[in-house]
Amino acid sequence: MSDTAPKHLLAVFELGGYPNFTPLYEAEGFRVTSVTSTRKAISALKKSPPAVIVAEFNYQSDFRDRTSSLESLLAAAQHHPGTRVIAFYEAETRPQLDRLLQQFELSSALAYPIEEDALRDALRRAVCDG
């Protein structure tokens, strides 16, 4: 991919409750693929590894062996070292996210409500890190 080609961003929009940031992603030079489940995100990741994944950390205490579906996505993303992950999370679930971060790496974690400037900065850092 040349330097002028759009970078690929995979947006995982499971529960939502925040604005559609596709216009922001595109303004930052990304070609966006949006999916509505972790299963679809893992499939898309395998077909065409993105530069950046933006996904939600939705803590689920009823999961027996993991904290959230983000954990499965992060495990799959480990096979693509150039892919950076930005997670959105509820502030009250930060302790559970911190436990997840003991095993997996995120480029950025942004608490709701998501501020566009913070997201823009996170995207720029992710691309610089990649």
C-alpha cells in the first residue's frame, strides 16, 4: 500500500450509544469497514488486517473464561502485529479493563462520552505507532 492510499480501519459497533464516527475516521484518511459483532470483526480481521480497530469494551460478568468479547478480538489481533486497537469503555469498568490489559495491549482506551478530539489524537498515535 502506498503512503497516499487510505489506511484501513475496522469499526466494531456492538452496543453503540455513541455517535457514528465514520466521518471523523474518513477525515483522518481511513477507509472504514463497520461490523456489528465481534465474530464479524474477527472474520474481517482475518480477510484484510486493518491498520486500526476501534471496538467497545463491554464488561460481561457472566462470561466464564473471559471479561468481554473484546478479549477474543484482541487475541485474534495478536496475529497481526501491525494492527493497533482503540477501545471505548464505561468508566466504572476500568478495573476490569485494567485486568484485560495485563494480558493484551491497546493503543488507546477512551472512556465514554467519547470526545472527538481525544479520538482523533488516539487515531493519530495509533498510526504513528504502527
